[in-house]
Amino acid sequence: MINLAEDLLVNKYKIKHNVFELYKQALNDIEDQLKVYDEIREYNQLKVLHAFQEERISDSHFTNSSGYGYDDIGREALDKVYARVFNAESALVRPHFVNGTHAIGCALMGNLKTGDTMVCISGTPYDTLHNIIGINDKENIGSLREYGVKYKQVDLLNGKFDVEKITEVLKEDNSIKLVHIQRSTGYGWRNSFLVSELGEIIKVVKSIREDVVVFVDNCYGEFIDTIEPTDVGADLIAGSLIKNAGGGIAPTGGYIVGKSKYVEQASYRLTTPGIGGECGSTFGVMRQLFQGLFLAPHIAMEAVKGAIFCSRIMELAGFEVLPKYTDKRSDIIQAIKFGNKENLINFCKGIQKGSPIDSFVECEPWAMPGYTDEVIMAAGAFIQGSSIELSADAPIREPYIAYLQGGLTFDHAKIGVLLALNNII
């Protein structure tokens, strides 16, 4: 018997019969998987609630400072809540971070100086970091490389950390000051690293070089597990507020969390030495930043459920996917390998059709700032570029992999994926 929602999908959205049958099978197949993430969501919601209560948050913290922003009690309280949630000494949470890349850049540049070496042990980092590090063919004005910071990289071995090579590199180069780890996949074809896996490799690093700063790019990973990288030894992590941690409410911003001395060093790159996190008016967005964090455990799990559904239905439709719907997840991203440019673009256009904003727009590949290849981005979001809202993007390069993420509600994620699959079958 067809229910009202299913009737709407078939008659209004013109979902093809074979796609609708895959939809019903996928929902049946993933039922047990979704229950696992409900338990994680509940734990993290309690953790966030407890942090709010311990810091005695009230509406007096929903401040609207201007000018220098001295003594902004909302800004200071939010830092303390984040530090408590992430079990860390300190936090820097600001609307002044323009994106996650900016937060990561401040964390790196604040803790590296001329003559230091940074080593990335999770393979090639995300495309937008290439300009920060200075590892592409272009002239990277203001990059770490231009300031005399050297870079090394240890590639993954079958999708896992190459412990032997990492050990070798750390022992042979005393100039290594910072180890960079990317939790999520970026534009790669691998599973994201579980927090437990991060903990294991951090132990290896610290057993060799206790003085090395371990930094984790935590984008897309917040609240997907009951623990975070700072719970397993990471010295510093960073992420975006228009991904998981902002709960779909934060209008902009990013965060850096970790040991106090490293967060402070990062703050001098967000503002300037001598000022750090002491200044910065908050433009009346504090309520949204607090509320977004409170909603984040729930919203992040809605996105995970959408990713699990996408994984199963696309696999049933004959496409290669990663992670599989039964795999344990550590971020909200779902990769689908299409093998040809046409299907990739049409899938992303289908996601755009399923958006609440700009559903009538045809997204096209373009030369996006910070990327070496043309990129197609489908995102009809309430907040521009918000990838906790349903979106899909892909570099236009072989083997033509789309990366789906987000969905403020599981229901919307299902509809978007159905329209995308309907667009290519």
C-alpha cells in the first residue's frame, strides 16, 4: 500500500517505477544501521547539553558587540562550551573564519615558523590546503612554503596509515614540528578515519616525538562518534561552522580547539600578535552559534542517515560506493564513483533539483577558487556553501567521483538522492 509521501514522490516528482522500487528496498536494508547512529546522537546531545549547563549559559550570552568587541561575554562563553564539549583546554570559535580552510590555515600558520617542517601522514590533503602549504604549481603568495616552512608527505598504504614510513620520517628529520592528519576523505577514494584509528597513530607519533604538534582536520567529522580527536591525544583540531558543528543554524564561521598554547598561537593569525582572541565583535550572531552547536548532534546524524541511504540505493543501482552502507562511519560524506563525466554532472544536477533554494538552477562545472580542476557544486542551501545542508560536489576528473554530504533532515536527503538517481537512470 502506497502512503501519501510515496504518492507525492511518484506523481509530483515523477520518480520512475524502477527507482521507487530501489528506494523501498534501500530503506528496508538500512533499518538496523540507522539505530546505531541514534544511540550516538543521544549520547552527544547529552554531552552538549551538559556543557551548556556547566558553563551556565543564559540569554545574556547572546551578545551583539561592535567595534573592538572587548569583553564580549558571549564570545568567551562559547569558547568555554566548545572546549568542554571537545574535552580540550581551550577553543577559538569565531564568525570571522570565512570557512574551514581559513580555520585550518590559522592553526597551521600560527604553529609553524621558518625552518620548521610539516608532515601530512594521511596522503595528499584536501585541494584548498595546497595553496596554504604551497604544494601546487602556482605561485602561492603568503603560503607556508614562501615563509620557509618545509613540507613532507607520507602516502596511505591501502587506505591506512603507513606506520613504518611514518616512523622512519619522524626519526630522520628533527625539523618536523607538526603532523597533519585529515580525518575525512576530501576528494579521495577511501573511508574516513575512525577516531580510534586516529588515536592509534597519535600514540605512535608521540612515542617517537613527544614534542611534535599533532593537528587533525576535523571537517565533516564532528559528532559522528562519541569521542573526538582531542579525546585520543590530538593537540589541535579545526573545522567549519557551516558543516556539522554549526547545526545548520550558524551563518558562518569556524573553530579551533586544543591545547591552550597552540590555540593561542592560532589566534594570532586570525587577528594579530598581542591581540589574538581578545578582540572581534560578533555582529549579533551569538545566539545562532550557540543554538547551532546545541542542534549539531541531531543534525549531523540526519546527514549520516542520508549518506547511508545514498550508499545503499546507489549500490543497488549498480554504482560503486564508499563507504558501504554497513561500514562504520566517521564523517557525513558519501562517495559515488560514476566512471563517466555525464552521469557525474547529471547526478549533481539532480541534487540541485531537490534543493529548497534555487531548485530551478542548473549547476555547471567551473573554475572554483582554490581548486586545480573544474568543480561542480550542487547546493541549494539557506546558507551559501553550507555542506551540512544537502549538497554534492565533484572535481571534473577521472574516475568521476561525486561526494554527497549533508541534509538537515533525513527526509530531505532521501528526496534529493532519489531525484539525483532519477536524473541518470
